[in-house]
Amino acid sequence: MYQVEYQGQVIQCPYIRYGIFNGVPYEMGTKGVRNTQFAREIYASPRPPLNVTNINDKDLNIFIRDSPFNFTLKQALEKLEDPGTLAEVAQLHTWAMRIPVYSELARVMQEFSDAMHKFQKDFSNRTGRVVFQFEATKRHMEAAQIHSCVQLTLIELAREQKLQGQFY
């Protein structure tokens, strides 16, 4: 049984829970499921990290997966009577749940980026081919205009009988 001072009164709570709601760390005392006695926001100043030897950071994954261990750990953390530490643990739990979502988002964004790069590359290649075809067509048209101008000039000269030489 926990004794908590809340709004000037001492409340007996069989259960104390720490969590985060809308990004705000809070403490909630209950008599059981759906029987809240109080809830309040936690205000805590930062504390320096504990200097503990022989702990491997890889062991921290147990916070995410092992519920019985988490229960025991929560009891030990509550015994410290440090709301700041409890709030940090609650934040770590929410971050651990968010990481897979952000990883999936990053993967989808990478796929989108790859698709956009492929689209831009294909578009650039096709545009280059069209420009090449336009330039070739322009050269053919310019050559055709010169040829037709020369042909018109020759016909005019032939009509005026100013050509010297023979027609073949």
C-alpha cells in the first residue's frame, strides 16, 4: 500500500502507475483497474546518470520484452522514490515503441526517393532522345530548304535561259 500526499490529503493507494499521456509524464494512483484515485503530472529535475559498472547497453532490450522483469524493475524504481527516473523509464518505453514506426517510415521514404530518382533519370534520358531527334529533324529540314531553294533557283535560271551548259 502506497501513501501519497495529493492536494493536501494523504491517500492510500494499492497501485501507483507512471506513464506518458500526450507527451506528458504523469503519476496515477489507483485502487484497481478503472478505479483511479488521483493523477498528476510529474515535474522532475534532471539527475546525473547512475555510475553502475558491469552493465552492458545490450541488456537494456529486456525493458521492452520481459514483462515479469519489468514488474520487478518497476518496484525497484518506485523504491528509489525518484519520479524523474520513473518518468525517464516511461519515456524510454514510448521511444522503444516508436522506433519501429520511424524505421518503417524511413524505409518507405527511401523507396520513394529511389523511385523518384529512377523517374528523373528516365525522364532525362527520354528528353535527351527527343532533343536529339528534334536536332536531327532540324538539320534535315534545313538541308531540304537549301535543296529546294537551289532547285527553284535552277528552274528560274533555266526558264530565263541564263544557264550555260546542258541539262541532263
